[in-house]
Amino acid sequence: MLDSLEDLKKLALEKRDLKRNSHEELRVCIGSSCASLNSEEFLKNLKKEVSNNNLEKDVKSKV
């Protein structure tokens, strides 16, 4: 939770650094239609595989 402008600035810097250090971004829809097709499980497995292959600096997965 953000409690101050400083917290917001810190979060923005963290996001900016993460973006600079990542090369690929994989987005997964988790809306109701996608969720009915197990997209949340897919995202969980995707993150696991990214981690298992030490790709955290090269690939960012998000919703």
C-alpha cells in the first residue's frame, strides 16, 4: 500500500528499473472468459518455468 508520495516515487523507480532490465514481457489475460480456460493456472506455470530456467532478468510475465 502506498502511504506517501515518497512511496509512489520509490515504486515508480522500481518499476522503471525492472522494465530496463527485462527484455521480453509476456502478458496473460485473467478476465472471466480467460479464467474459465484456466489462464490463472497458465500464468502460475509460466512464472514457474521462467524461474526454473533462470530467465527472470530476460522475461517478465504479468496480467
